Amino acid sequence: MSTSSLPTRRHTIIKNTTALTMDSALGEIVGADIEILDGEIVGIGPGLEASGAAVIDGTNTITLPGFVDSHWHVWGTLLRGVVGDGPEHGWFATKGRLGGHFTSEDFATGVRLGMAEGISAGITTVHDWSHNIMCYEDAEANLAVHRELGTRVHFSYSAPSAHPSMPMEKMREILAKGGLLPDAVMDFDNPRRIAEDWVPSSESLLTVGVAVRGPARSTPEVYREEWRLAREQGLSISMHCAGTEAEVERIHQIEVLEADGLLGDDMLLAHCLYISSTEREYLADFGIPVSMSPLSELRLGMGSPPINEHVAAGVQVSLSLDTTAISATADVFQAMRVAVGLQSISAKDATALTPRRVLEMTTIDGARALGLEEVIGSLTIGKRADLIMVRTDELNMAPVWDPVVAIVHSAQPSNVDTVMLDGRILKWKGELTTVNTPKVIAEAEDSLKQLCERAGFKPR
Ligand SMILES: [Zn+2]
């Protein structure tokens, strides 16, 4: 599938914006011009000349790197609205009831809805943790939508897991559709095929890894073999870890992996809410990043993300949505505010996590978590042009004094005026350029309706 339907990369100059470069050498530049050529940032600073370039007026805007989401099960977007309150209608129950009925078409409509919202809200890179893949066609449907939309994506291949505690009928259903029991090694042929079939033609917008269940949800023989296979194939390894107290009462996954000699900087862990101080030291020593999802951790009652504890120990932290079926919106601004607020409460100190620090977590540190810090994450000459322009002349923004405070504490997705991804303009003057929004919404609604019918599920 080609990318020919995407907007062309034009020689462009943004004039007179306030640039939050997130590059420590450049800092913040008021009255900045940014020149983009062939999808690359080639100039940044005041008073640039770029003859022949298309001019974007940056007056009354703040320009910053596009957000990087380091842990998002994008397919789950289709279940937004079905996930309600109480154990019977919670995320895990809903996923268990409906996840096994997803078709490749449902993957496509769900990911299209999720990423269209994500791009509109300023997310330009996503770690798409696709943990419901039942056949290669599901993965292809998922990847095809990213290609269609022009997303920069780290794709973690993963199958749904069946667990002996599930009702037998449910377990059989999941197993019949490619799900895994704890003593079964996940499929590594499909991620290898993705790396071979999709990465070379991705214009460097796609990297591939696997998401594994780890010591808490698979047997020692299985997780050791999965680590071996991932490393043999050069696939990065992602894993949920210590998201509940019940898990750490049973097992400390990081300690187990350390004892097995398996920790490495090709790993990424999500949550890590209840890890021990020893485990925290391991993460810092091995350079293993942690993705924290304050909106889902809050809504599911998992716990308050110990961001400052991780940072103080030298652990690299980035932020994520987890799934918009739980976070409810792809609103990174809200995630930053909640992250800041929770650190303020736990430290009884309103400055415990500063706006500048949290903005690093959604930009440059997100890029680091995905091994993309040389490519994106800051407005730096030589990096790819993934950037967003946020309007300041709006009721919820003005008057802007400190642009970082405005972005973290006032901005919302509707203030994102322009999104440029790899030099392509995907949102312009508040409208997505390549997405037929009413059609995307209607198709997602239809998909969910049919999915519920197939599953015999009647939403309240
Ligand atoms: Zn997750």
C-alpha cells in the first residue's frame, strides 16, 4: 500500500511562533521561524530567510514537538463507551467479552477512530501495543490504517492471553482465535513477517517489537524462550508490570527477570506502580524506560503513578493513554495535568513535578523510550518535522505569559491548530486534512454494533 494519498512534503517556513524546542541547547525561542525541507527541520531561530518556501504564519501560536505516546492499545478505542462502571462493565470484563470477536475490519475501524483523534489532539508518534491480534490479517489491518493516516508508529505485536481462571467456554473461544495459555510461546513468525513486509516500505515511520506477558502471566520456560526469540530477531520487548498490588504480592517481575539475566535496554515497561526500590535501581541501571498512564491508572483505581520516585531514582519516564476505552479521550494535555496534580498531592508540594518536566515526558522522553530520540522528540535541526502548533488567541489560553504553563495547564486538543508529521500537514486550521471524520465515526459505530451482535452482548 502506498502513501501517495497523503499530503506532499512541501518546503515550508513557519514564521513568528513561540517555539518550545524541548532541545536543551535551544530552549524556548520567542519570535522563532522554523524551516522544513523534505520532511526535515533545516532551520530554527529568529529572522530566517527561506526563498521559495510556503509560509505559515505562526503569530499567536506555540509550536512544539508532536506528542509521543509510549503505550496505547489503539484497537481498544472501538470499545469506548461500552466500558462503564462496576466489575461487570469494566475494561477487563468488556475486553474479555468482546475482544475475541474482533475481525480485521474492527481493528481497522477502531484504530482509524483512535488515531484520527490522536493526531487531531497532537499525538504524532504512538507505541501501538496491539495485544488482541488473532491472525496476520489483524496486524495488517492495524498497520494499514497507520500507513493510510501517516502515523509514526512503534508497533508491538501481541496476542490475547487466555487464563485458566477464565470460564472454560471463554478460554476455548480465545484459544480458538489465536489466544495463548501461560504455557504456550507466542507466535514470532508474524512479527518477523511484519518486519520484513512492512518496515522496508514504511519511509522509516514504522518500527516493530513484541509485547510479552512476562513472568506474571507465562511460565518460566515460556517467557525465557520469548525473550530469546525476541532478541534473536532484534525485536524490542514491552511488558505490563506491577500495575496492581495483587501482582506484586504474587511476584516481583523485575527481580525475577534480573535473576534470569534477561533485563536490557531493549525493554519498555508499562505502569510499574508497585515495584520495590531494588527493582527501581535495576530499571535505572539497565536503562529500561517506564510508561505511566495516569488517566487509566486513576480511572481503574490501579494507583497513583509514582512518577517522582521513578525520576529521583534515575528511571526514564514517559506518559501514555493506555487505551482510550479507559482514558476516554486521547487528551495528552489532560494526562499531563493529572500527572502533575497527583505528584503535587503525594508530595504535598505544588511544584513536585514542574510543567517543563512533564512536557519532556510527552515529547523527548517519549522518543527516548521508543529509541527514536535521534529522529524526533525535539525541534532540532536534522530531526524529522513532527510538530504541532497550538493557538494562544483562544478563550481558554489567553493571556499567555509562560508558554509551557499554558500548554500544560490550559491547552486542550481543540487548541491544536496544525499538526505536521514527517513534514506532511495532517491537520490544518483545526481540521484533519486526510480524514473524513463523519465517515470514520459512522464506520466505528457500525463496527461496534455488529461486534456486540456477534458476541450476543447488549450494552446497557
Ligand atoms: Zn496497557
